[in-house]
Amino acid sequence: MVLNYLWAAFFLIAFAIALFQLIVFRDVEIFQKLVTSTFDNAKLGFEISLGLTGVMTLWLGLMKVGERGGIIAIFSRLVAPFFNRLFPEIPKNHPVFGSILMNFSANMLGLDNAATPLGLKAMKEMQELNPIKERASNAQIMFLVLNTSGLTIIPISIMVFRAQLGAADPSDIFIPILLATFFSTTVGLIAVALYQRINLFNPVIMAYIGTLLLLIIGLIYYFSTISQEQVSVISQVASNVILFSIIISFVGLALIRKVNVYEAFIEGAKEGFSVAITIIPYLVAILVAIGVFRTSGALDMIVNGIGYLIALTGVNTDFVPALPVAFMKPLSGSGARGLMVEAMTTYGVDSFVGRMASIFQGSTETTFYVLAVYFGSVGIKRSRYALTCGLLADFAGAIAAIFIAYLFFH
């Protein structure tokens, strides 16, 4: 219901602002720009879906091999004590836990192309357990919010952009992004747990979260002791080695258990194609709405208004030029990426604004995109409190990003 009102609001606000610009500022091209934006973003939505087809076909095929070979069941058992308490509606040792773990792992490594099909696979498996098919279950909401909070251990793509733009130290945003996403994920987890009355102080949950925290602290310490060049190389190599090792483990164990890996892959790959086609209307809907909202100038007005209000309080406003990235990230990953590059190009890749934009980009995930694609892929129309908790996590990540950026770079 919330997404319904927000989707309509994007169009209505865009129309009102465009009408104001036409009447007051005589901008006779504004409505042409809005209409062009609808066509461009409809095309973009289709192209993204088409691009996802190949990746989803590959990874859902590999997941089927992993299921037949038993590696997914092994992963499920490893995280079962933690996930059984975090997702109490899902039966113990259900295969979906393996898919959830794989999705979270891909997100942590910054491997977006691999994470999306794995997430859609997990969402489909949870939908099979959902008693009310058009209404998001508690398990699906917990999964989606943790997904959109975007816990990232190695922000490879952002470091690559910084390197291409000539940053003296492309990896200097590594620790700030890790800290910002940790705050975002923590707030998202707490928000959903409060809605679902999950006891996060359970000893098992605390043990798993504590282990993850120790791992993050260990990584921060290790990367702080080596050179910037080594951080970038190790991050990129480790992510891809881990990813390809997972593929080999899927195929290897399946061969040991005498599974016909080729037939299993083809069976799973067929599912990937059908899912990619299913999400096209949902993706087009959200991208077109976001596109007209941005084209109308509404986003710029919000950012300028916030900057003005902050200036009145006497608080330092050096972070304000990077705010468009923070506002765009929940709406569109590619849009936020473009604004990040624009900020780094305009103000300098090693400027405070350039670094601030990078941390905003890495602090959270694209909430509206993930919600539209993941829920749309299984036909969910009632998202309940998923969007509220997702945006709350985004807000926490953005606020944390500002404080952390000032701490590290200002």
C-alpha cells in the first residue's frame, strides 16, 4: 500500500513542479523532457531485465547443480541455528537458507550481478512457503530489508571508479563504507525484529552477530596495515577467487555424487529466463516513476531545501553537494552511480564531496529497485512494512555515512 501511494506521488509531484516551471519560469521544454524520460526509462527497464536474463540463467542453473549435488544443504546446515531464529516461519534445514546465505555473501563481496539471481531464487523458495501469495510474509520482509541494507565488506565497483578517475588512494573509502553499511544493516535488522517480535538477545543470534563483528574488525585491522595498492588488489582477487571457488564446489560435489550436472544446469537455467521476463513490468513501473521525479527537478529542490535548512542551524554544510547520491541510491543504483561519478568529476575524486559521494553510494542498497524486482518476481502486491524498514535502514546508513566521512576525511 505504501509503495502504491509513493509510486503515484512521484508522478503527481513531478507534474506539479513541471507545471510550476512552465507557468512561472516559461520552461516550454519541461513536459517534453518528462515524456522523453518515460520512454527512456521504460527502455532502460527492459534493457536491465534483458541483461539480467543471461546472469540469472547462469546462476539459477548453477544453483540447481548445487541443490542436486548437496552443497546448498551443507550451507543451510551451517547457518541453520542463526536463520532458524531470524526466520522462524521457515522450516528447519529448509534449502532456502542456502540461497539466502549465498545472496548475502555475494552482496558482502560487492558482486551485484551474482547477488540478484541468488536473491530471486531465495524469494521464490520463500514464496512457496507463503500462505497468502499476494502478501509479503515475515520471512520475505526480513530477507528483503537485510538485502536492501547492503552490508558490503569489499566495495569493488566503487574502488574501481575511484581508480579510473585518478584517486591517490582508491581504497581509502573501504573502512568508512564498511562501517556505514554495518550501521544500516543493524538498524534494518532491529526495525524488522521489533515488528516481528524477534528476540535479538538470543544467545545463538548474539553469537553469530558477534562472530561477524569480529570478522569485520579483523578485516579492518588487516587492511589498515597494508598499502593502498595491496588493498585494491587483494579485494578484487579475493572476491573473484571466492566466487569461482563456489562454482567449482557446486560442480565438483555434484560430480562426486554422480549428478548429471549438464542436465541439472539446463533445468535451473530455464527458471532464470522465465523469472527475468516476469520482472519486466515491475522494473519498468518503478524506473519510469523515478525518472519523471528526477527530471522534474524535484530531487534537486529537496536537496537544496535541506541544504538551506542545515545552513540556518550553523552546522557545516560541506556534505550537502553529495546528498543527491544519498537520495538517489534507494531509488536507482545506476542513477546514484552516475551522480557519484559526477560529484567526483566536479569537485575532485579526492575532495571531501567526492569521498562523501562514494560512501553514500556504498552505504545502502537500491531499496525501491530490490522491492519492485524481488516482490514483483513472485507476484507480491502487499509489501506491508518492508518499505518502511528498508527506508529506515537507508536513512541510518546515510546519517552514519555523514558522521563517518567527517571523522575520516574532514
